[in-house]
Amino acid sequence: MSEAVADLLLAVDGVTVDYSGFKALDGFSLTLNRGDRRVVIGPNGAGKSTLCDTIIGRVRPSEGRVIFRGEEIQALPEQAIVARGICRKFQAPGVLPTLSVRDNLALAARRDRRWWKALGTGIPPAERAAVDEALETVGLTARADVPAGTLAHGEKQWLEIAMVLATRAELILLDEPTAGMGPAETSRTADLIHSLGPHRTVLVIDHDMSFVEQLGAPVTVMHQGRFLKQGSIAEVRADAQVAAVYLGHAA
Amino acid sequence: MIRNKLLLLATSVAAAALSACSGEGGGGAAGSGDTVAVGVLQSLTGTMAISEITVKNAEMLAIEEINAAGGVLGKKLNAVVEDGASDPSTFAQKASKLIESDKVATVFGGWTSASRKAMLPVFERTKNLLWYPVQFEGNECSPNIMYSGAQPNQQALPALEWAAAQGYKTYFLIGSDYVYPRTANLILKKHIEKGGMQVLGESYVPLGGTDFSGVIAKLRQAKPAIVINTLNGDSNVAFFKQLAAAGLGPKVLPVMSFSIGEQEAQAMGAQLVEGSYAAWNYFQSLPGDANAKFIAAYRKKFGADAAITDPMVHGYLDVYAWKAAVEKAKSFEPDAVRKAAASLGGFPTPMGTVSFAANQSLVQKAYIGRLKADGQFEIVSDSGADIPPQPYDALAFPGKTCTL
Amino acid sequence: MPEVPAILRRGLPWLLLALAAAAPAALSGYDLNLLARFMAMAILALGLVLVWGHGGILSLGQGVFFGLGGYAIAMHMKLADLPAGEMPDFMVWSGREALPLWWAPFGSATFAIAAAILVPTLVAALFAWAVFHRRVGGTYFALITQALALAFATLIISQQDATGGFNGLTDFYSILGFGLASPRTGVGLYWLTLAILCAAFVGLRWLTASRFGMLLRAARDGENRVRFLGYSPVPFKVVAFAIGALLAGIAGALFTLHAGVVSPALIGVVPSIEMVIWVAVGGRYSLAGAIVGALAVNLARDAVSSAFPELWLYCMGALFILVVTLMPNGLAGLLKGRAA
Amino acid sequence: MDLFLNQLFNGVSLASLYLLASLGLALSFGLMRVINMAHGEMLMLGGYLAWATLLVVPGAAGILIAMPVAFVGAAAMGGVIQTVLIRRLSARPLDTLLATWGVSLVLQQAARDLFGAVGVEVRAPAWLEGSVELAGVVIPTARLFIIGVAVAVLGGLALILLKTRIGLLVRAVNQDRMMASATGIAVGRVDLAVFCLGSGVAGLAGVMLALLGPVTPSVGQAYIIPAFLVVVMGGLGSITGTTAAAVILGVFAALAQLFVDVSVSQMLLLVFVVLFIQFRPQGVVAVRTRQLDA
């Protein structure tokens, strides 16, 4: 197998998602290699979130395939996809409000998720390290035993990012991770993503241009569910078509 | 602070409730002081309430009349009324409460076969005596139950003999899906085949069922001479309405019912069932002043237009039979009363003179009535002589006898 | 809201145990039997705390599993007193020639007890898997369980010659050689019921505190969130529902031993939904609360329906309306003073 | 052969009864994701109101007057239940099931105390008696009348939903409550209107049922479980889904009676619904919504 194909992690191939007439994704394709950082931008309703939904299996595409490490996963149930090493952070924080911060992380960090393995109490030593490490990276160690529901909005976003990290997933999908965050926290999030290292692949969905710049990753622009342009942040910014789409003229 | 008091109250209520139930029984013991406790156990709530409340009323009427006339062996009757709630396990539980806690001398009650079967082990364990007022499927022979309701050979078979005499050769059996219809139909099928006649179909509908479209379609195809109907309660209303809608009213297709009395006819609207037949051991329209006196007394107490049915009269005469047996045995002890009742001979009742046979079932006449527009039954034939009760049908269950 | 004295909150289970232990000495035969029946029902209520409180699954069909347990034991007791090969009485007068094949194994006590435990559990697991794995839940599930209760009761009534139909099964004399009529057996059965109730209480307290309980509650609060952590909520909900059915089956078997009768009137739509109100009154998240709820409602039913029968339906109706709207956490909620 | 045809017609007649009984439920379920367990008692109320009307106006026209009376009476009762109880529990659908079951118990016992446990007599008027013979199939006029009323109610509802302003509001709230209230629709009032409409239809159904069945305190219980199954199968409150489900279940129940006892056919009905949701868990007509946790 040639070197290029070997490190192809994810391929979204001609995917269409049809919400009874409205095509959120229309024959959209995208590829990600291992260790890549990619940002997907586009006006509201361009299909960014639906792309995440399709990859994670929350939405079934009517056409096209999603291939992860050479395996078609678009038909698998969500938990099977997550178990294969893809994890996603939602726009609205998906933390479990009644459980403590540490328990949220413990559940994310578990390796063996079958139900009879869940009969023990407390956190097994193997996962305790991953939990502490995740707490450390997002700086929530002090708030570890507080019910997640009582965290401030920004802290919830951090907890969710920590949970995504704790799953040690290979492909991380971040859907507007900095929504509702102040500038300081936004830049801390950018640093965090940089610090993830080469063995993690990150796909970020956002339209906060300052955050996209801090990431400095290649950008894919989506419009009405279709691929529009791809390149560095500078090239995309200069492109007339992208500007037209953003300013509302017909493409 | 109030909340603390509230929660202390909550836990103590639970604790008190637990210990309270021990002190709750305590009724007058049989024979002690100048009263004797007797139990009245019918369903006052649930699906059977409509039929059983009036039987309880008749039983209470008899108890009041007896108390007014000086009680039994100089003791006033203290009636302890309990609700069986149309549920067999509640009947069993309340029966043991009446006997073990309230120490009653005897119990009047029960309606469905299910309630009687559930109470049977309780009465046999405690050696008490139950007076059962309703027609039933037979096949039971317990020393602790006085069966005043009709055995199959005192209701179903006389009705069949009358139908055969009228020249009906083909039958269709429709019933509610519970024990009495299924067993009665089993006996009827044997007798119909023995009489050289034919059963064209047999259908059951769940208790309380209201959809008869399938049954009527089968009925229309089979074209029987007469339908034998053992439906119960609400189902009768739905059955006759849908029959009328399909143009098969009682005038077109004769129907012989075993569970439609004056009360049910009144509720359904007599015109709907006008012309259909019923077989009972008592009709409100029976002549005789004992019947007239009973109807007047009941109506004075429970409403001028109250309808009087067969089970109500049996409930009423059970209390008097118990009184006569106690006075004959000169003791409230159930076993002595049982033997005295079986050898009591004829005693006067609104149904005329009846008596208990050795197998503790009532020897009684059977009547066939045709429903008139005013909700009363016109008696079209009667069995002539009294019919001795046969708990086990000779054809369906050969070789079984009931000797007590 | 002033914090509830901790000793009282933790004390409730011990208070109940002390009272229950004193009962055989304090109560007469009839009252002890009555209490034993309500304790059997309390076992079922504990199952509902796991299924409904922690699992968020409203089951309106627990009567089905209660019935399966009860009928399994009753079938054994009907055969136990008969010489081999002979049929119970109701089969004779229902016009049956031979004992149905599936009745034969119930001759042995071990088979019957195993069936009373396993059959409800397996039926529940299969039914729950069939519905949950297609992601049907919430209101739909509640309505389907109610339809299941109706269909099961109707089926039992219609197969009268094999199940005793509307009369159910009654007239038992002995279990494992112990005569049901003797008071000693009554007290023995009471202790057995109390032991099983305590075992269920301890077992469920551990299970709900474990990660299994954590994930069950997480699935209750948001199924999709749990999915995106890589867990399928289906096995957790199926196992919880199956444990609820297991406890209901055992409760059914014990109730039948105490009541001496099992009939379709115990497993239909109305009794199944009333089982839920015991837990609602006691407190759907609290194990001790559910026990108190089951005992309190059943004792109230027995007391009120004796005194003024027609009022009982109003009381039951009011219980449903008031408890569910004003006291979502039931009596235990008053005690704990906060939503679980 | 004509037994099969007869039974097919009976299936359609049963479907019309199921539809009338479940339409109100589907409407309020679609809108508020909540099931009113006292819906059966709305049917009962319709029956008693028909009885009361026939006392005042006996004779042929009685039944026609009874229909609007039952509609308004049941709608009013539905309105009371919605404002007093269901509105408070909107966030807790499962608890609403239990609370409205309490209402159902109270209404049944009240009917028992007011009108007597034995039930009252409602006679179909003369022009509904008898039946028409068509190609071997005997069609009772009463059942034909009920099918006609069911179709009319269906048409009326479709008209209201599609053509009127209130219909527009209902569809908006049905698709996305949050968005609807964000655009200024008084969602509470729409809920009340739909609930009254649903209960009214149930009252009307009560009059129809009184033509073919008893009017007793517990008549609601006989029709409520099939109505639930229709709503479960019909999918998230869509009128077309509910209609399709009512026809499927009605014909299935009727034809099953040809081969097995009525009791067993009820068991088969349940097994059919459980199997059906294996293939279409979202019901007959799927409505795709984008919410994270419906």
C-alpha cells in the first residue's frame, strides 16, 4: 500500500444528507491524513454541523460513504464509531449534568464499555491516570468533584474537550469549541489543540475567524452542503468567491 | 422547622400503619354478648360492582328484618360488610379477615366462580360456612359452601329442553370468555348432540369486550335457529346493539340468555332486548304474596324503580335459611348449621317453597321468561316439579357424584 | 430548607427492619399474612425504583412478570398434591383429556422455582431488547407495556383449560412438603419474604451506586450523550428492565404462596399501573421509600376499602394526581429535601 | 368468500372507530409529546352527553344534536384537564401519563356515582336501524354512518390544519416548539386549543360508540388500549400516520377474528405492533427532527 494511502485516516466520499427535501450535504467530499489539522468554515446552514453528524454516525447519509482507516462506517451505530476512535464535541455542551466532573471524565476514559464491566464502583487505576491528565490539561482539577451541571458555560466547554481527549480518540471533531468563550480562553483552546501532538487528527468547525487564524491550519470552505474552496487561511481570505458567499451574494 | 415535623410525621405514619393493622380486627366474637357477627362479602367496586351491590342490599335487608323480629336464638345479627373488589385474591383475603379477625359465624357472598374458588380453601381451612347466591358451572362439592345458585341442570338444561320443545334444531353458543360460559357450553354441547341437534358455532369475547363484528359475521353465515348467550355485563349491551344494527334483533333471531336479568334489561333499554328469552329460578313477575312483600320491602329501602333479580332473591333467602338452620341446630357452630340446613326440608321464600338437598345445593324450579317492552319477563314455561340439583353432569362428567 | 437530620435519613431502612423483625411476635396469623403479602409487593416496588427511578423507563406492565412468577409456583403446587399423571380439577371440568405438555416439568419444585425466576427475566429481556434496540422509549414504551399487560391477561383468561382462565389457580395445600395451612409455615414464609426483601434492597443499593447505575442514570437523562461517549444505552436499559422483571417474578411467587391464589385480576392493566403509584408515593429514587410506599398504599387500600368502598377509587385517583404533580420524589423526597 | 368480504367491511368499520378514538390523542401527542390517559373518559363523557341529549330531544334528530353537544362538552372537560393538570407537567411526559390516569379513575367513579354503575341506555334512532345489502356484503347503516362521520372529522381536521390560521400555528408548534414560541406564537394557548379539539373529537367518538356499544362508567377503558396502539404505530402525531395505522390495525383485528378467537386476536394485535416498530421505529410516517435528545 503506497505511503500516501497508508496515512489516509478519514475519507468523506460524495456524501449527501437529505432532510426530506432540504439537502444539508450535497455530494460533499473531504480527506484527512493522520496528524492533520483542518478547519471547516462556511456561512450558517452550509452543512458544517451535519458533516460532523454524518462522520460520528448521528445522521445516516442518503448517498456516499464515510471511510475511517479503510473501513466504511456510515452504517454503524454511533457507539461503534466512537469505539473505533472518533470522538466529537457538540455545539451545546454534552456533559452529564448530574454526575461529577471526575465521573464524566471516568466514563469517557473507560476502555471496555460492555455493561458487565461497569459493575464495579470507583475508577479503575488504569483510567485514573488518563482522568487526572485530562483534568490537568484543561485546568479543572480543582473542580473535579463538583456536579458537571453547576459548571460555568466556559468550564463546561473545557470539560467536554477534556472528555474528548480522555477517550484517547485518534480523530477529534470539535464543533465550535470556543462558542461562548472569552478571548483569553479562546487562545488557550488554540494552544491546547496545538499541544495535542502528531498522533491526533483534529477537525474543527467554526466561524470565529480570529480563532481560525490562531490555529493556523488549512481551511476548507463549505457552501450549501458543497465543497467550495480549500487552502491556507490567507489564500481563502483573498478568494473572491469565498468573500461573495460570506457577504451573501450568489456564488 | 415545620418541614422537620412533617417528615417525622411521615415516618411515624408508616410505622404506626404497620402496627395499627394488628389492632384493626377485633369485631364481636361469634356468640359472645347479645350479638353474633355475620359476614357479607360482595364486590362493591370494580367490574362486578353493578351486579353485586344489589345482592349485598338484599342480604342486608334480610339481616335487618331478622333483627327487627328479635334476631336468632335471642342474639342480634351484627353484619360485617367487606368489599371483594372484583378480585379473587381480595375475596380470599377478606374472607380470612371476616373469619379469623371478625370471628363471624358465617359468610353470605361471592358472585363470579373465580371469587368462590378463591374463597373455597379459606372456608375449608377455617371450617366456616359460605352461602353462595349465584348460578354457576357446578363441578364443586365442598362441605363448607351452601350452593343456593342454580346448578347447570337447573338453568342451562331446562332452557335447552324448552328450546328443543319449541323445535329449535341448530344452536350457536356465544359467551364471555370466563369459566361459567365455557363450562356451561361444554355441558350444553354434550346434551345438544345427545338430543340429535347441532351446534353450528361457538365464540367467546373477552370480558367487557365491545366488538362483535366478527361474531355476528359468523352468526349470519351459520344461520342458527337460536343463539344461547352467556355473555356478562356490558358485553350484552354491545352484542344486542350490533345485532340490531345488523338487522338480526331478537324478533328475527331468537336469543336465550343466562346472564340477563331485570336489572341488566333495564340498563340496556328493554326495547333493545325485547322478545329475547332468559332462564332463571326466579323472575320479578312471579306470582305469590311472599314475592310481592319482598319486592315492596326492597323498593321501600333501595328505590322505587329497583329491579329485582334471581341472585338477589337467593342472597335474601340464604340469610333466612341460615337462621332456620341455626334455630334447628340450636347452635351457631358452622358444621352443626350445615347439617341442619341440609335436613331443613322446605322453607318459604319469595321463590316459593324450596329446600336444600343432601349435597347442600338448593332444590328449586326453573322458569323460562320472554322479555316484554317494560323490562319485565313474561313467564312462558316452567319446569313443573322442583329440579333436584346435580353438581356433576352425567354426560359431561360421568361417574362423579357429590355426597356430603 | 433546613438539612434533614442525617440519622433519620439513613435511619429509615433500619427502622423498617426493626419493625419487620418484631412483626411475627406482635401480629396475629391473619395480619402477619397480610403484611407478608405487602412485603412481597414491596420487592416488586424495589425493582421499579431501578427501572423507573434510575432507568427512566416507565413500565405499566410489571403485572405480567408478577403473574409469570406467580403462575410458575402455582402450577407446581397444583401438581405437587396430585398422584403422578393425574390432572388438576379445573382441567377435568374444562373438558381436557390430558395434562398439557408444558405443565409436566412443573411437577419438580426446583424446575418451578427456577422458572419463576428465569421466565419473567428472559421474557422481559427479550421484549425490552426488541423495543429498545430500535430506539423506541419513553411514552411509546409505556403504552406498549400497558398493551402487553392487557394482551397477557386476556390470553391467560382465554386458555382456561390450561391456565385456569379467569378463576386463576387456587386451592393449594403444600409447598416443598410444608403444609400451607399450618401457622408455622406462614411464619416461615414471612421470614423468607423479609430475607428476600432485604437481599433485594442491599443488592439494588450496590447496583445503583456502581458505574452501572451511573450510566443507567446518564442514559435516562440523555441517551445520545451516552452514545457519544461510546456506550450503547440499550444493554443497560435491558438489564435494568430484566432485573425489575426478576424481582417482580419473585414477588409474584411469594404473593401466591401467601394469598393462596393467583389470577388474571392481579396481572392486568389496572393492577400493573397501581404498582407504579406505590413507588411514586414512596419515592421513585429511594429504595426505602418504595418499600414504605408499597406498604402504606396497600394498607390504606385495605383500611379504606373496608370502611367506605366507593371512596377508594377517589383516593387512588387523588394519589395519582397529587403525588405525581406535587411530590415528584414522594415521601422520601420530603425526607431528603432535595431532588435525587 | 362473502364472510371474508363482510369481515373486510367490518375491518373498515372498526378502523373508523379506532380512528375517532385515537385522533384526539394523536393531535395532542404530536404537539405536546404527552398522552392523556383520561382520553377514554372523554369517550365516556360523549356517550353520557348523547344520553342526556336524547332525554331532552328524543326521536330521529336526537343523535344529530347530540354530536355537537358531546363535542363541546368533552372539549370543555379536556380544556379543564389541560389547564389544571397537564400544563403543569409539560416537562414530564411520563408523569403526565400517571397523573391523567388518576383523572381517569376519578371521572369513572364520578360517573358511577352520578349516573349509576349499571350504565345508561342510548338507542340508535330509527333511520340508523337495519342494513343495506351490497354484492353479498351486509352493511349496517349505523356502521356506514360512523364511517361517514369519521371521514368528515378527518376532512374537517385536515381543513383546519391546512387552511386556517390556527392550523398554521398548530403545525408550527408541532414541528419545533422552541422556534414557534421564539417567533411569538402563544404556545400555551395553541396547546389548549389542540387539547380541546382532541377531547372534542373524542366526545364525538363517544356518541358514535354509543350507537354500537354500552354507555357505562368503564366504556372508555375498552377503547383506550387500541387507541394507544394506533398512536404508537401512527408515528409522531401525524394525522396521515394515525389514519393509516387505524386502517391497518382495524382490518388486521377484524380479519384475525376469522381464524382465531377474539382474545387471541388481541394478543396478535400487540405482537403485530411490536414487530412493526422493528422495521419503522419512528411510526408509519417519519418526521425528521434535528434535536439532540427528542
